[in-house]
Amino acid sequence: MECIFCRILAGEIPSQEVMSDEDFIAIRDINPKAPVHVLIVPRQHITDMNELAASEPALAGRLFQAVGRVAAKEGIAQSGYRVIVNCGPDGGQEVAHLHLHLLGGRPIGPMVSQP
């Protein structure tokens, strides 16, 4: 098993768990970009959003429900947060296992795009 998230899910690599259920685990990012930076990772190995949409569309809805539950648990549901899902190399995806970044705890600011 070479996928870091699969290894975390298998208990081979320690993580700081925030919440979990039968579909996902939420863990603190080891290199946080905000006071709250939680990764929401499906237990099932799904490479990216393209695979999720094609093979597990119902899981997509459950993952976004999980985002709301984690945001509430972390105390950022009312003040606001950002959810980022990187897909593929050009999208900034570094680990080939779908994961959602939940960021909050301070004003995040607008997204800045490059021409």
C-alpha cells in the first residue's frame, strides 16, 4: 500500500482524527494553511473527483454532509469556511486519493487567479 491516506486509514501512519464515520475520516492537515485545516478523506480509495462522479455519486453528497458536520464540530460553521478539492496535477492534487480540504478559523480572503 503506497497511498498515504490508505496507510493512515489502515492505522500504519498516525494522524490527528477530528471525526469519522463509515464513509470518511477527518484528520488535521500536518501543514495547515489556516487555524482550522482538516482533510476529509473517503475510506474507499477513490483517485479524484472524476472517479467519484463516475462511480460513487451518492458518496459525493455524503462527503459534503460530512464537511458540514466537521465545520460545526470545529466551531467554524457560522463564521464561514472554504472547501477545496484539487483534481489532477494541474489542479494541484498531490495525493492520488480524493480528499477535501476544510479551511477556516480566520478570514480566508478571495481566491486569486493567475492569467
